[in-house]
Amino acid sequence: MATNGRRQIDEDDEDIIDVDDSSLQNNQANYAWEEEYKRSWDVLQEDEHGSLAGVVNSLQQKAKRKRLLRDTDPIRRGIIRHLFIVIDLSSAMQEKDLRPSRLSLTFTYLEAFIAEFFDQNPISQIGLVGTKDGLAEKLTELSGNPTEHIRALKLKKFQESYGEPSLQNALELARSSLIHVPAHGSREILVIMGSLTTTDPGNIHDTIAKLTQDNIRASVIALAAEVQVLKFLSTQTKGTFGVAMNEGHYRDLLFEVIPPTAVTTTKAASNLVMMGFPSRSNESAATLCACHGKLTLGGYICPRCNAKLCDIPTECDICTLTLVSSPLLARSYHHLFPVENFIEVSWKDAGSTTACFSCQKSFLSPHKTSIQIQATTDAGRYQCKLCEKTFCADCDLFIHDVLHNCPGCLSQPRPKTDPRRAVHNGAGTPSHAPVVPSPLSGGPSRMILG
Amino acid sequence: MKDSSANDSNLLVIVIDTNPFEWEHASSPLRLNDALQHILAFMNAHLAGRHDNKLAVIASHVGVSSFLYPKLNEVDQPGSKQQTRKNANVYQNFQVVNDAVLTGIAKLLQDPRPTLEEKDLGSSKIAASLSLGLCYINQALKSDGMGHIKPRILVLTVSPDSSSDYIPIMNCIFSAQKANIPIDVCKIWGEDAVFLQQAAHITEGIYIRLDDPHGLLQILMFSFLPDVFSRNYLCLPGQDQVDFRAACFCHKKIVDIGYVCSVCLSTSIATSSKTWRQGHCSESKLIKTQHSNTNGNMN
């Protein structure tokens, strides 16, 4: 086994390499945040050819699917979110334990995060707060425009890091903006902390109590180690807490924040929000836009004040009406009605299917696969409970993470067994479908969710 | 789109709407058989464009959607070629594709139709076909390590939009947009297909509604054959007006300024609308109760 071999060499050169592997093995959980970390190479078994490929593949597939299995019940989620990201800009962020450095990695990831966040939460807002030298500074105000935040992240002056961070100042600053947010939107803070210390002007526990009281959820990603006060902050405010072990793990922790969380309080009322649906216009002569003051040929016309704006979603610069389009609202639906998880097909039931329903990739036949390999690997087939079509692991992942449609269920005559569909048939269904000039018997914009 | 180059191979996924209710309608200006001649010529032209151009054809039928080419279990198997009798005068690839598409469609049309609910009639499974196409493209991109495959989707449709397909189609559009896959739409006749118009607009594809269906081949060749790279240098037909407005749930009127529920995202003209309030409330109640149920289970 390759890894064994290498470990042998390491032990031979133990004078040179001072990382003592054996002590790690005896005391697996050196740090509290490493408890979940298993030595995955210890569970590997070679197959009869001495190859690890099959086992490694199935481990990879398992890891892929782990992220998939999530709650598919239609629950109420905070679709309209208000999130402040607190970025530690102290000298601790210059550490190079995350490559190239904590700070530059954070900025790179945040750019991707912001793009992805607005992709999945199109009518939400983000604000950025930086903290350094004992002070907190707002890098951007709460806004729904991703380009604005990304531009701020690229500014040189925000990327300097020195001094000590101040957690309390940063939280108070974010709180002061979030308390004005209307009740139908969620209030969230995400703290990215590289430092192990904080210099605060007062008692941090008072701030935490205030956050809890104001119904603000604070999640923390620590880059160095678990800090008690950060953990306390997140547990008190029902947020999540994680310590980044490496670059990939850091990214995973960060991106876990993206799907909208279930609303935990019944207090959050369902409000009606006034929104404008501007139509796009093309003009033959260029006119000034209201947002940049530039001459442009086309744009979106605010239905209330007739100002021309370059892009939606945004707030009208003149009359502050929230401007969205119907596809943007539709983009949030998959959070409300996710695709059912697929079930794994075992080797003994695998004979009936030969290829993935959606991508036409052929499966390994159980008759051509030896018993030993079957014992250590999965059949690589995943079945939808509703339409009983079988998919490969790649499609399973793609369908649940990106597409949010089950191709099998869609390509059948409408199933009557789908409970969600049955439920929503009766209830009022939201509608953003533009009126379709169609000869269908049903009302044009009445549709069935699912 | 930005990093496309002239050396990329193109994967073209063609979705053909084979809805017999529309094709065989008395007022239809073009027969499916005639249209297929145009489409096959176009497919061959695509394959002839480059030696490594790839093609997938999906039929969007009434009630079902299925692959016509490549067929299940015949992916990358050279053996499949031997099934068809060889014609020395035809380039092998052309013949394989043409035979697969023709036999596939014939099979679809001969199949005893599954029992359909009334609302299924008259519309085809565009959402399902797009989902299949996107999965196929996802797999193709994965197996191509070099990133040389540039995928695009072409939808040839005759059916009107099916309003129940709205959300699945939107989901397809957003995943295509994310992966930078343009969705081209050719509406062979009939009213504008609003959903597909949005699809083309959002994914930066081309939407064309034919004035004369008999000129199908010409439009296909001139507007839809150019690959993603050459489109940078061509002046292709664009859309002047795309309707992005929402419809009020109760009045079915298109609104400029509406009130959107923060929970279920339904839209209404006015806060006082009674019917909508009832419908919308039952929706929010539904989500809420289910939520409290799950909470109860967890506790």
C-alpha cells in the first residue's frame, strides 16, 4: 500500500522529520475541531489486484453524496436575506498557514461567495464590514448589487491588514444596520476571524445578548483555532461555527452559508413587499442612465418614476423601489421545493439498469464485476423514488446541486403520486409566469409547483 | 464564452419538438417529415463542420422525452454502426445519425400513447428535454479534461408553452446560464414561446420565430450553425423586446408594480385583493405548518 510505504520511510527518517505520526494515531483528537477528522487511509483495503482505485473511487463518491443528502421537505425559508460579512483585517490575517495567505485567500473566496450568494438568493442583500486596529469600518453598505461588493473587495485600501481586530465594534456596526431591516427579511452576520484575540471597548457578552434579542443570527468561521467567545457567539445566536482546517475546508464552510436557512422563529411575519417589474427597452438614441450617469442605448425603465437603470435587480436610485424581474423570483423557488434525494441502488438490484437515464453513460455490469470489488464499492446507481429512473453519481450531484429538476419525473406523464404536487395543486400557487397566450384549458398563469 | 477559440469542438444538443398534435394539425404549414429533411441536413452540416464536432438529439414528445441519438447503450460503441446497412455513397456518421433520428421518431409516433391527462395534451416536454440535455452536457464536459468542448442547445419547437413547466424550465435556464451554455430557440410557427424567449435572452442564445416555415433550412444554416466562437464576429438576429414582467396571481394581469409575499413570493396587484389573500395565505400556512411539523419531529 502506497501510504503505508511512505509512512515507513517517514519513520526511518524520524531524526529529520519531527512530525510524529504515531502519536497522532494514539491521540487522534489533538484539537477539539479535529475530532471529526478520520484517518481515511486506515480504512482502505486493497482489492485482489493490489489496486486501490475502486475503493478510492467509492470513497470519493461517498464524500460527494454526503453534501447531497439534505432535507427535502418543503419548509419555510428566509428567502429575503440580509447578511453582513465581518472580515478580520488584523495582522493575524497575514499568516501563511492557508496559501497564499489567510487574507488573500479570504478575498478570493469572498468574491466567488458573493457571486454565488446572489445567484442563489437574488432578492437578498449583503454588506461588508472590516475590522482592524481596534476599529470596525463598513466597506460596503447593505446592497443587492454584487458588482459593488466585488469592486470594494478589489480596492487596495481595504486589503491592508494591521493591528488587532475588534469583534465587538464590528458586531455593533453590523447590528446597527441590521436592526432597521424589515421583519420579513432574515438578519444574519457571518464573521471570518483569523485572530485569536480581540480588543473590545466593553463587554462582548452584552453585544451577544443584544444580537440574540434582535433576532440576528451570527455564524463564525475561524481560521486559526476554536475560540470560546466566537463559539459562544454562534451558539447563542443559533448560528454555525467552524474552524477551517485547510483551503478546501474553508471554502466548504463559507459556501455552506449560501443556501437560505429555515426560518426558526414564527415571529417573522409574511409581509407584502412592493416591487417593480421594469421592462427592458432598446432606444435608438443614447440617453443618460440614473445609476451611473452614463449615456447608454438600452436599459430597464422603473415603472414608478420612469428612470432608466442599467441592470436589475437593484433599487431604483430615484424612488428606491425594489426592481426585480419574474425570472429572478423564480430563481428562488428551488429552495422552497427541492428535488427528492435519490436512493442508492445496491449491487444485487443493479442488473436491471445498464445506463444512466440522463447522460447515457453506461454503468458497470454486476455480472462483469467481481464479488470482491462489489463488496468494497457501490454500484454507482442512484434511483429517484418517484419516477424510478436510475442515474449515475455525476448526474445525481448535478441534478441536486445545479439543475434542481428530476429529468425522469419530468419526462413522464404527470405523476399523480408526487405528494408535493398533490398538495400544491389545491393550495394557491405563486405565479410569476408571464401570461402565456396559449390555448390551454387552465388559466394561463396558473401553474403547478414542483 | 470569453475563452472560446477556433479550435474548440462543438457539442450541439438538438431538442426536437415532435408533438403530433401540432405537427399534424390541419393548419400546420409544414409536415414533420418535410421538417425532418431540413433538420437532418442541418445536423449533417454541423457534423461536417469539424471532425470532432459532436451531436446529441433529444425528442420532446407529448408525455415523454427521450434521446434519439446517441441511443441508450450505444454511446461510443463502434458496433452500433454495423447495425445499419452500409451505403457507400453516404458518409458513415451522417447515416448513423440520420437512421437513429428517423427510427427513433418513428418509434415514438407508433407507440401506443400513454394515458394522458387533458392538460398534458397539446404541450410537449420541453423542460424534460432540456434537463436531459443539460445532464448530457454536464457529463460530456466532465469527461473532457481539456475543456475543448463548447456545448450549446438548440430547441426546435412548434408547441405553445405549457404553463405547468414554468419552474422546471426556469431551473434549466439558470443552470445553463451558470455553465455558459447558450440556448438557441427556433419557433417554427405559431405564437412566440415566452418561456423559451426568456431562455434565449438569459443564456445569450438566439431566438427566432420563422416567418415562413418552408425556409427552415436556410434559417438553421445561417443563424444556428455558427458556433460560439464565430458568433463573436457575426451579426446575428437579436431580440428587441423581452417580457420580464410578472403576472398577478388573482387577476392574471401583467403588473408593473406588484406586491410580493415575502414567504411564498407570489405577486399581486394590490394588497387588498381578497381572492389572492386567501390563496396566498393558504400557501404560507402550508409552508408554515409543514415547518412546525418538522420542528416537532426534531424535538
